[in-house]
Amino acid sequence: MRRRRRRKKNLFREEEEEEEEDEEDEIVDKNMAFVAPQCRDDEDGWGPSSKGYGKEDGETGIEAIIYSPFLKTDKFGRAADWTTSGGKYNRNEQRYQREREMQHQRDFGGGGVVQSKQQQGGGGGGSQQQGGEQEPTSSFNFFENKEEEGSFSLVDTSKGGFQQKKFGGQQRRFQPGGGRGFGRGRGAQDQSGALGDQGIGAERERARQMRKQSKKQQQWSSWGFNRNDRNQVSYDASVEIKPTWNVVEQIQLSAFAKVTEKIATPTDAPETLKEFGALKSFDKTIDRITPKTERTVKRLTQVSSLNGATASKDPVMVELGKANASANPNKVTLMTTDTTLAAIMCATRSVFGWDVVITKKGNTITFDKRPRGVVDSHTVSETAQEAISDDKDNINGAQKLAEEATLMSAAYSAQVASEEPEVVLGGERKVPVEDAPSGVAYRYRKWQLNDKRDAIVRTEVNGVTESRGQNALLCARALLEYDSKVSQTVDWRAKIETQRGAVIATELKNNSNKLAKWTCCAILAGADLLKLGFVSRVHPKDPNAHSILNTQTFKPKDFAAQINLNYDNIWGALGFILDVVEKQVDGTYILVKDPNKPQLRMYKVPDDYLTYQFEDQADEELDI
């Protein structure tokens, strides 16, 4: 019995020792199963060897390169972001991992992105390839497919997040996160994973958009600045400034914008001192002219003057001024003509240069125009957005157009008169003024500006027309169209009947100063009507042949309201200039409008300046 027990114990011991030896052998086999990877140096360049890893020399071995599959549209947004704390990503790491696995299954099919526990070595020694090399995980294998590479085409997905609805406009971008704000809303805080880090990308996108907008704004600003410089035209002054002239006052036209003055005498109710001249009735057939029945303008010849003598050369004006000064020795008496006074009243609208000669002698102040001065001329496109040329030889230049428009307006005024019996104003048919134009009547009118100033103005009217059984005085002027393509305006022949309002609005914009002066002259003259004729060249290249296309009739008061002409403001501008003149010593001055700046300058000139001007410049015959 004892021997049997001893044998059993020995057998158990031998079995235990064999089991221990087997376990030790297994451990040794396990430890010896690890094979260190072979590292080869690529002598031809940097990176993996062209012979590959885990293959014999001469074989490609590209299948053995571990490669992480991804789509070409994937964006790597989490590569080494050292500026963000790790907790922000670790909170949602599990969900992010699941999303990666689901995306991998949809794209490639098969297992997840990360190896399972069994693939990572758990449970056995793992599968090995023949030759002792470890087989790479199948989910990371890359197999070259030439057919797939040949059918590959690049797709632009830059606008994938911005879609256009068929109806209802555009969808908003960055919808996750609630509304606008580039992911700053509630959704950016609630969502996790890939949407949890929208804040950084949104900040970068906002910064990029701001830089892009700033760059565009700089480009537009630069374009507008260069465009203004390119279209800017430098005009010559209306009079040559002598070096011996001294500047006594410099006035900014912006000072006239808010100045007002309530005159004692209403604007439309002055005292009429004298009237001279015979007026013809207006030809009513002129009102029925259309572009289809246009009428050729008759040429005028040997026109020595268009607006008569200046105030200081008018014997009637001189006589009336002396009489008023004697009757009111403590008052300042102003003598001038309607065109000269209108230039000062509407100075804020002027762009081109002009000048007025001022003579102060005691309490008498005279505003004169120079012989062949530009005060009486009718400018063209003076206030237009596109500046016209200052070339004196160009038929579409500022100087040539002013001469053409002035003569054409005089020709229109003479042509609208009918053959009916004339109406004599004041009982005297002949006007006692040299160079007075035919068909024009003069009215000398007086305004009491305040307790210290009186103004005597010579005004003119061009005709009469029957209105409600009485004769109504009228002033006739003509607007000129030279070339609609050059001036970039509405073609009168095509639009004057169907779009009359657009044509008038364009003229109000391009000739604001001229229309304001015409309205002032009509109001000062006491005219009941203002006739505006639309005269156009027969051919844009011919400045000598013109046709009447249409005629419009306005009441001066209503037209003044339409063009924002304020009575108090225009009289305030006159009072501002009189304040400046009264401070000066007796003598002769010249008020010059700067042609390139909204500015007036007053120069002290020799006392015989005006006399020298009349003697030096002889009258010339103007021919249309």
C-alpha cells in the first residue's frame, strides 16, 4: 500500500514538473516570437524605401505599408492643435470615435478604424505570416486599384454648404448652432464631436470675411478717388488776375447756404419806377411744335449786344440812382441789372467762373458787368456730373457751348414773337439805352431791402400773351441740346413727348445754376410766365443749324418752388455781399468766382478799370 502511494506521489510530481517545464517553454516561445522590424536606409531620397518593408529585395512591397484610409474631402482639423486645452476634445472623444467608425463602415465597409482587442494581441500569439513577419491589420491595408484611379475625377465641394432653394431664396449657412453667428448659438454648445469645435473655425472664417470685405472697400475707395481725379477738369478764370491786384476779401460759398434776410418790400411787389419798349405777342403756334413738326431756328445777323448796356452806362439808371440818393441821403443805393444781380443771388449753384465789377462812391454802390463778360452768357451742363471739356476750339467745350446757347436763346426769343400789334410799356416805344436788343422792354424797379438800403434793378421782358382777357408779361429762354451721346442725357427727339418729366429733371440737374438765374430774372421783372424752349442741333456735329422741338410754360413762382429757390436766401446772399462792400473804402473792386473752387474773391483794382475795359474792347458782330 505504501509503495503504491509513493508511486502515485512521484507520478504527480513528475506531471507537475512537466507542466511547469511546458509553461516555461511556452513563455520562452512567446518571448522569442517577437521579431524586431527591419529598418532600411533609403540612399536615393527621403521617406520609405522603394523596396518596401517586410519584403524581399527587388519586390515592391507596397501592400505592407501601413496606410490610414480617408476620403479626399476629409478635412484634418485636429492635427497638433497646441492652442486648445485637451479637455475640450476628451469630453466627446468616445462619440467622436464612434462617428469615425460609422463613417469608415459607410465608405469602405468592414471593421472600425481602430483595431479590436483581439487584433491588438489579446488572446493568443496572433497570426503570423510565413517567414516570421507579423501580418498588418486588414483594416489598414492599402491595395492599389488602377481602374479606380483611372475613373477618379476631382469634384469641387467648396460650395457644398451653401445651397439654393428653388423657391424662397437662399438657405442660411452654418445652420447647426441656431441661426446666424457662425456657430455662436445654442447648438454650438449642445452639440459634440465634430461640431463641438466650430468656434475656432468660425472665428477664422469671420476674420477671413472681414479681411476680404476690407480689401474690397479699399479697392472701391481707390477706384472712386482715381475716377474723380481722372474726370476733374481745370477751368480758366473769367478774367485775368493782375499781379498788382490786392485781395481784400475771400468768401466761401458755403456761407451763403444758411444766410437769410427778410426784405421790407415783398419780392413780387416792388415799386416800378419807369418802363420802356414795345413788346410783341407770343406766337401760340410755338406751343404746338413737336419733334415730328420741328421748326428751324431763324439765323440772326449783326447782333451787337444781347443784354444792353451795363448799369453805370445806362442813363436812365444813373438818373434814378441820383434821385434816390438825394431823397434818402442816409440810405445806401444799389444800382444793377437783373442778370448781374441773379449771378450773385444764385452764386451757391455756380461752378464756372464769373466776375462782377463793383464801384463804391459814398452811399452809392453799382454792380456792373464787364464788356463781353460771362455774366450774361448761358452756360451748358455747368452742374452736370460729368465735367465738359475746357478746350476753346472744341464745339462741345464749355466756351463754345456757352456762346452757342446764348445766341440761340436770343434767336428763340425773337422768333416766338407774332405779327400782331405791339404792346407799348410806359408809353415810350424806344428804349433810351445803347445796344438794347430788339423786341425787349425794360422795367426799372425798386426794392426797399431794409431801413438802410434800397436796390434799383433794370429788368427785361420778352413779350406778352393773352391770359384771362389781360396781357400777361413773359420771359422767353431756350435750352440747348448739343449731343445726347456726349452729354449722356436723354435724347430729346425720342423722349420729349413721352417722357417730358425725365427731360426736365435732367436739365434741372445739369443746368441748375442757369435755370435758377432765369427764374430770378423772371421774378424780378414781374413776368407772369416763363417760356422754356427746347432747341436741338439738326446734326450733332453742326453747331450752326438748330430746330425747335418743344416749348414748356411755367409760372415763375411755382417753378422757383420746384427748383428749391428760396426768396429769403437769395436776398440774404445779396445782403452778405453788401455788408462786405460797405466796409471797404471808396473805389473800384472786382468780385471773381473761382472756377475750380466754391469760393469768391474780392480784389481792389484801379479806379479807371471799367473805363479802360470799355475803351479797349470794341464791339464785335456776332453771327449765328
